[in-house]
Amino acid sequence: MTDFSSNIILVIAVTSIATYLSRSLGVLFSERIDENSKIFRLFDCIAYSTLAALISKVVVFPAGDLGEASNLIRLIVVFVCVGVFFIAKRNLVYPTVLSAILLTTLIKFV
Amino acid sequence: MIRSGFYLKGLLSVRSADSPAIALGCSFLAIGALLKNIGFNFQQSVSSTLFTYALPGQLVMAESFLVGASLVNIFIAVWLVNARLFPMAVSMFPLLKSKKQPKWKYYISCHFLAVSSWLIMKKDYRTIDESYRIDFWMGIGTATWSVAILSTILGYLISDYLSKDMMIGLAIVNPVYFFCMLLGSMKNIAIGTSVILGTILGPVFYLISPEWCILYGGVTAGIIAFFAGEIND
């Protein structure tokens, strides 16, 4: 096995452990939590807000390929798709499909 | 062991037209192509999704690997970006608790915890008998995890045919889908405030600390939203 290959295996192992740690600690902590308690409601709020923070960070300060599109184009796509989501009575298919088509088109022609 | 009826019901919950399988599939297709492009072989690319199954963490891993970061740095960076899984687990597993069920099911199935499976579970748990929610959850998890693995395989195999524009187009599907799903779950003051404030504070805290912005923004927004909900009650 080459050094490069063994490095990748180590990187995958480290990434998997770091990810499982958050998941399993969450299960361990939740053993003592009642679903009607205030602490449960607090964690519910934090879970939703953390997800929202992650998604908006990905759109505003993206890593990877998404960074190739300008900030303005990304925001236009998100706003248009959110509008379509509500116009289409909260149907998730239309905005999801539209997002990829709209972004690809805007990058090509704007 | 596992009640097959509930497991199957969970497994089939991803086949609806507006299932997160579409967004999940597009994202992991892009990850499969990305991993191939940075030098991972087929087995390594599939193993990454098989054992990690967390898109932002895998992206951070790929970026860190490219710049030659140390294993400790990769561990910290991935842990930070995936720290959201902790509050997600704490806000979901109490709903699945049952004295009839063995603990191993909870510790094994927590690997399936991802935005897609979590949102499906939060939406549907009330329709499932309390004693068998964990079996239903294992079904959802198996389905979403399988979609991710198969999409990584497909992405790896077709990476040569995916243009840059197509990769960019695929990358927006995930945030748009899950943002719409989050907006759709704003059913009370606390959750509504959480989503709106989290959306604003995530990028704001990025300007202060790019590494910790998700955690700082999420926790701050969550605490404010919790008190807003308590005052309203």
C-alpha cells in the first residue's frame, strides 16, 4: 500500500470517528432527557438554528464548487426557489429541480 | 429484534415525490465525483460515505486533505462542522426511547443521523407507536444512507461526464431543498425564531470566526429562540 493510500484511509478513519463522536454523545446525553422537559425544547431550538446556520453559511460563504457562482446569483436562486416553494403550496420538488437549472443557466448567461 | 413492519414503513418513507432522496442523491453524486477528482480510489470514496455519512464533514475532509492538513487538524475541523449532530441527536432520541428496546439499537442507528433522516423523523414520529419508533427510524436511516452510498458510487463512475457547471448546479440543490424543508417546519414561535435567527447569525458569526460560526450562530440563535418560545407560552 502506498503512503498516499494509507494517508487517505487514516483521513477517512479520523473523519468517521469525529462524526460518530457527536452522534453517539448526543444519544448518551439524551438518555437522561424527557421529551416534555425544557432542556429538550432548548436542544430542539438549537438543532433547528444550527441547521439553519449551516445552510445559510453554505450559501453565503460556500466551500467547493458552489463558490464558483457569485454571491448575487446564489442569493437570487435561493430567494426565487423559496418563493416557488410557497407559491407551490410547500411542494419541495419544484424548488429543488428549479434550483439546479436556474443556477446553471444564470452562470452561463449572466 | 427489529419489527419488520415499522422498519419497512421507515424504509419506504423516502419514496414519496418530495422525498429528500432527490437532494441527498444530488449532493452525494457531487461528493463521489469530487473524491475521484482529488485522488480517492473507488473503495476509498465509497468508504467515506459508508463510515462518515455527513456531507459538510466530507467536504471539509476533502479540502483539508488537499491542503495537506494534519490528522489532528482534520479531526477538529470535521468535529466542528459536524457538531450540529449533537443537538440533533439530543432533540430526537428522547422521542424514540422505549424500555422494550435494547440500547445497541440507539448507538448503532445514530450513525444514520443526518438532516434528511432527522427531518423525516421529526415530521412523522407521532404517527408511529412509541415502542417501535426506533425500528421506524432504522428504516428511514437505512434508506437515506443507501441513497447516499449509491449516489456516491454513481458520482464516482460518471465524474468524467460531469461538467463544472453541472457540478455547481448540483451543489445548490442540497441547501435549497433543506432550507425549504426547514421553512416548512416552522410551526411555532420557538422553531420559527430558531430558523430565522440561525439563518442570519450563521454568516454573521462567519465574519468573526469561520471555524466556529455554525456552533456560535446556532447556539446563540437557539437560546434566544427558546426564551422567545417560553415567553410566548
